[in-house]
Amino acid sequence: MHRIRFIAQKEFYHIMRDFRSLLIVIIMPVMMIFLYGYAINMDIENVTLAIVDLDHSLESRQLTERFYRSPYFSRPDAEPDLNDPDRLLRSGRAAAILYLPVGFGRALTRGEDFELGMTVDGSDANLAAAVQAYSNGVLFEFLMDRLPPDFDIPGVRISQQVLYNPDLKSSHFLVPGLVAIVLMLISALMTSITIAREKESGTMEQLLTTPVKPREVLIGKLLPYVVIAFFDGILVLLFARLVFGVPFVGSHLLLLFFGLIYVTTALSIGILVSSLVSTLREATMLAQLSTLLPSVMLSGFIFAIKNMPFVLQALSHLVAARYFVVIIRGIMLKEAGFSVLIPQAAALILLMLALMTIAATKFSTRVS
Amino acid sequence: MAFLIAEDISKKYGENHALDRFCLSIDPAEIFALVGPDGAGKTTLIRILCRLLDPDSGRVTIDGVDTSREYDRVKPLLGYMPQQFSLYPDLSVEENMTFYAGLYGLTGEPYRAKRDRLYEFSNLGPFSGRRAGALSGGMKQKLALSCALIHDPRLLILDEPTTGVDPLSRRQLWEILLQLKSEGVTVLVSTPYMDEVARCDRAAFIFRGRKLSEDTPTALAASFVGRIFYIDCEPTTSLVERANTIPDISAIRFGAGLHLYLRQDDSLDRHLGELAAIGIDRQQITPIDADLEDRFIQLMETKA
Amino acid sequence: MIVPAPAHTHAVETEQLSRLFGSFTAVDRVSLRVNYGEIFGFLGANGAGKTTAIRMLCGLLMPSSGSGRVAGFDVYRQSELIKRHIGYMSQKFSLYPDLTGRENLDFYGAAYGLGNTALRARIDELTERLELGQFIHQLAGKLPVGWRQRLALAAAILHRPRILFLDEPTGGVDPVFRRKFWGLLYELAESGVAIFVTTHYMDEAEYCGRLSIMHRGGIIEQGRPFELKKKHATASLEDLFVNLILSREAERA
């Protein structure tokens, strides 16, 4: 048993003395947080909308004013060329062009039906959909305000209450998922590197002739990385709280419990990777390929799984991050308790056991 | 009873027979040398003995224990030093030794006593805090040997410990091995250098996975069939060619002179006339003993 | 080679050649003469100064004092010219393992400035002479040691140098191969090439025409192997080497 202690201690020496790797392990999560938190902002505001007012009436000017007063729309830096207005869209300087044709004001005052025209840049589909929705909204409000005070509309409204993320801030949505990515990457990458390094340099060969057992080697080598992974996780959460104001309303203990299972899964992937490669370089590449890519794309971290083709949806069931993303979002934002998360917990534990078993059998005590 | 027995060890890589029914038997407190060029199968055999590789067939017994069944019992008896430096370069001398000692369960006062003894014999004491990666080649070797000896193994296996090492350091290593032998340790050394085998108890020639011969070094050299003479002369290619035209004589250039090979039952006197005819005088000729290389070549050519 | 060597007698000639690193004397007043057609063995423990001395002779390191001429060129002022007239072969480091034999030779040929047609002809010539055959097309890293070392030799003599430096050329190679390889070296020597061999392998040292043994930067013995053994009454070169060094060390104490 004390052999594990010796191996873990040695691993710590390696980690502390490899200053550059240590730096990467600490700085990378922090950089990712800033990147994903700030740079990727999916909140759609300040869409550039060009308004071509051909009517030049009081009403058209009021409507124009309405649009630009809303936080969703802003003026373009150039007026559209009436001979080729779409040029503005092609060059990307506007996301949409609203046309207020002649006769708009007069139709409005007379209470007649009228149609406004809009061309939207559909190359960003999400944006286009939002533009359509927002512009209808602005128009609707404009029309409502023009109704006489005593006009009677049935008082049916949808009273919306947004739970868990009332401001709909995308950082709240992204950052918990980021913890999942970071834990997975650090654990799998570091683990695969340390084992591959020993294989490549020949020190594993010497080690295997001693009485140490394979499981002792694994446990001893992995223990320090569990600590580091948790340290990184806490770092990310701290930043999430302090910089982005992401709340944590659920149970810390529960997250710790699930985190442990998740990290163990990630470590198993690392061991598996190291048993498939023979050089350090291969280890880093394969580790990133098998963890970063699936975790970012298929975990629901950014892209909704339900919108993906069936094959990818099926594949996502094998991605541990998928379950952990739901778990951590649930705990952090929704105060989810254990009972609610049982399906995810079960899937995660199953995955962990499967990967651990495969990894353990593949970890060879032979030099091939 | 022999301490280490390898029976009919075979190992194939695709079409290549790395080892072909190789047999070995080493007695307790014996220094045994495995001699052969690169690619002969030395490292493959050693890895199989240490259970780092599984043979395709054959059995290995160490101290009466079949290693395919109960290798865990054997591991504490074994000290291994691979060909490449396989300790941790970013750990210090002391840290490496503490680590390996710990794996064998050696800690505290017993560890320190053993460690100090090893420091004395290796002169690594003053460098105990230095990173292993920063040691010179010779010191790295001493450290590797110390780590292999820290747990008082009864069987020491060294894979080409002297490759690239100068003769003096080699001599010192062999002196250490002799010292260990006197303490009852069994030693197996592999080497491509024929010239250092003189100090072992027995040696086996290995070539292309097969054992060419096995005996004491003196007996191996003496088993050479034929007679060899050194000719002190100007060894031009034409002279060598002409010497080779003499029936029953084969000649090669050797350093600043020639080596002449005769059949065992032949006598030099029979050829003196022919030799004089090509310019070789009786005074230039000295009989010499065959060395291990001569015998190895002879075996290679007959058994290949 | 566009620049012909100035008239000179010895392939390598040094007089009191020294190199200091700070206060440490790596090479201590070494004087030696090696002739064309000679195979000269350079022995010594690690750290005795062999590598430093060879580096100076190859034009890779400037001496601190003393004089030296290699292929007639001065080691201080004409090191670049020296490099063009010598060949260097190291079994471990000469070849790129992930290139084929042919690709390695193409690379070195280009490095030595051989034009395309001249290079191809030369490679064909060497392939035949060194019996490289189909090994030319295999990855250098996968070749058995014996063939790798022949390939390394080919790479070292592409540009027909008249002086060759070989670093432990036949270590680990099987004895038959070694004899064949040395047969090639003997042929080269007979054609007028001066060959420097550094080695720890006493069996290899036996094949040399003349030997020198370095110790703590200086040459402590020089001569033909057979004569040296007679002079010091030892049966083997190894005994000679060890006894010599040990007695020197004892003298210092």
C-alpha cells in the first residue's frame, strides 16, 4: 500500500518540476473561461438594421425612432444605396433592411391594412430568426401605443417568468459547461501524457520489473491529477462567480460527488489513450481528439443536442460530458437535487465503470 | 540446482525468429555472459526473463519458481538494469534511490544504511542532490546499478551495461560484478564486446536467436578449430590476395599486419616455401591463440 | 571541391595543440602526425579529451594554442575548407531514421554540394561497391546495424574526402560484418585516404595500423598495436589500456 504513496509522491515531483506543463494546467482553464465567457456572446443585441424611409411621414419617422431606441437594433454606419441596397447586406454592414414604402403614414391614420418590406441576411440563421421576431415585436408595440386609451383588447397576455437565468445571459449558460470541458481535458490529457512519457523514455520498463502491481502504478500516478483537476474546477467556478456572476444555488457536496465520478471517467479515458500510443506526441493528439472535440461538440455545452442529426444524437450518449453538463447546470443554476438527476447519474456511473474496466485490462505490464 | 533456467524459449516477430528454442542454465553465484552482436536476440531474451515480454513457447524458472505462474514471488529477488538509462532525469540521485527502495519496501533506517553503503561504493554521495539527468554517462550508470542493487537482489540482470563505455570503466564494473559474485549474487550480463568476456565464469554465444556455443571463456576460445598466425608485414591488398591463393591457407588483413589461418592438422612448415615466394619471411610470423571473435566467426559460418 | 589543398605531406599534423575551457585543460599539447593511407586509432576514456581533439581537427572548434593542419589547411583560419575535405561518420547519429537510405544519401550529397548528375552517379557507384543493394530503399531506422553503418560510411565518403573520421564504426556489429567493413576501410586506406577511428572497443582498435591513447588531455602512448603489446608485455590491448591509465593515475597520487 505504501508503494502507492511512493508512486504518487514521485508523480508530484514530476509535476512540480515540469514548470511549463504546470503553467498550462493552471492558465488554460482561466483563458478558456475568459474566451467563452466574454468573446462568445450569443445574446443578440445591437443588430445593424438599415431603414429605408420612402414615406417621409410623421409616422414613418416615429417608427424608425422606435426601432433604434430598442436595445435590439442599431444604426448602420452607412446609408443604403437605393440603386443597390442589398450591397449593404452582402458587405455585412447591415443584417437587415426595413423598407417603409410611400403611403405608410396615410394608411396608418386611415386604419387601412398595409405591408412593410424587409430583407434579411439569412447567412446567420439564428440572427435572421431573431431579427424577424424582434422586428415584429417592435412593430407590435408601436401599433399598440397608437391605439386609443379606451380601446378594449381582451386582457390575455402571457406573463413570462424566466427561471434560473432571468437575464438570459449566455455566460451563465456556457460557463458551467466549461467546467465539464476543463475537467475532462485536464484529466485525460495529463494522465495520458504521464503514462506515455514513461513508456517512451523507458522508465516504465524498469518500473515493471519491481514488485509494484499495475493497479498501484495507476492509482499512484492518477491521484495527483485528481487533485489538480479539482483545483482547476474550483478555479473555474471561482472565476465564474466573481467575473461573470454565475450563481451557485445547489449543493456543493452533490457537485463534488458527481465531479469525482466524472473525473474518474476522464482519467480512465486518459489511461486508455496511453495504452494505444507509443509516443508522447501521439498521446497528446489522441487525448485531445477523444476528449475535447466530443465534449465541446456533443455535450450540449454550446450546441443543442436535440437539433443534431440522429447519428450524432446517438453518439452523444457515449460522451460523459453530456451527462455532466446537465448535472452541473442543474446544480449550479436550478438547485437540482439527486432525485432529479438520477438518469444522468446512472448513465455517468455506467460509463465510468465501463471505461475503467476497459482501461484496466488494456494497461499492459508487458513491454511490447 | 541452477538458479535460472530457460527452456526452449522461442519468440517470433512476423517472419523473424528473434529467439529460436534458446536454452540457458545459470548456477547460483555465477557470472554468465550472453555475447552477440546487435539484433542477435540478447535484449529479447532478457526481457522474457524479466517477464517484460511473453515468449511464444518455453519456460523460465528462477530459484525453482516457474515465472509464468508466480512471478510476483520472484520480483523481489531480481535486480534489472536495462540498456538505456531508465531512471527519472528530473528526480535527484537520492530521490531515485528512495523511490526504488520504497517499491521494494525498504524505508527508514535499513534504507539509509543500504543507501550509504551504495554511495560509498559508487562515489555518488557528493551528488546525491543532483538531478539524474545532469549526471555524466558513467555516473548515470552507477546510479542505475545502485538502484538495481538497493534491495539486495539475488539475481542481477544487466543488458549491455558497457556499451559506449571506456575499457577502464568497464574493468571497474566487472570488478563490482566479481565482488557481488563473492557475496553470492548470480549475475547475467549481455554484451556485444567479446573482449570483456574473459572475466565471466561462463559465456554463451548468441546469433540470430540461436545459441552457437556455451562454455567458459577459455574453453570457448580454445575450441577454435585451426591455427592462427600473425604476420608482421606491409598488409597490401595484393599480398592478401596472393596469400589466399596458397592452398589450405586463408589470410585477412589485420591492423598493421596479416592474420593467417591454417587447418588444425596442418603445420606452418609445410607452407614456408610458398610464403617466402610471396615475400613473407619466417621471422615475420608469430603463432597466436585464437580469441573469442575468431571462434564466434567460425561458429557463425558453420552453423548459419 | 573547387579549392585544392596546398602542398602538404601529412594528412593531419598537429604541434602542441591545446584547448582550454576556462581553467580546465581539455586537450594538452597534443602533437601527432597521421599520413595518407594510414588507419589511426584514437583511444581514451570519456572525458580524456578525444572528442575535443577531434572537434578541433574537424574544424568545429578553435584551438587555444599550438598549431594544426588538416588536409594542408590551417585549423584556425581555414576551418570551413577543412570541413569540405573531410568525411565524418558516427554510427548512431549520421542517418535520419525516418528517411530511406537513398533519401539520406541524397540529402548528404546535397549538403556537400554535389550536383544532381554527379550525385546520382556517385550513389550508384557506392551502392555497388558497398553492396547496399535493396537496403537503399528501406528506412534507415529499420536497417540492421551492419547495413546502417555501411550506409553511414557511404554518406561520409560521397564527396570523396581524403580524410575520414569514424566514431566507433563497428560497435555492436557482428564479427563477420565487422571484418567485411574493415576490408572496405583497408581498401579506402590503400587508395590514399587517411582514416581516424575513435573507439572504446579494443577488438576494433586491434584493426588499426597505429594507435594513440589519450589521458587527461594528453597523449600518453602511440604506436602500432602489436609493438605496443610487446613493449608493455600485455596479451591484450585492453590490459595495455587499463594498466597504462592506472599507472598514470597512481603517479599523480
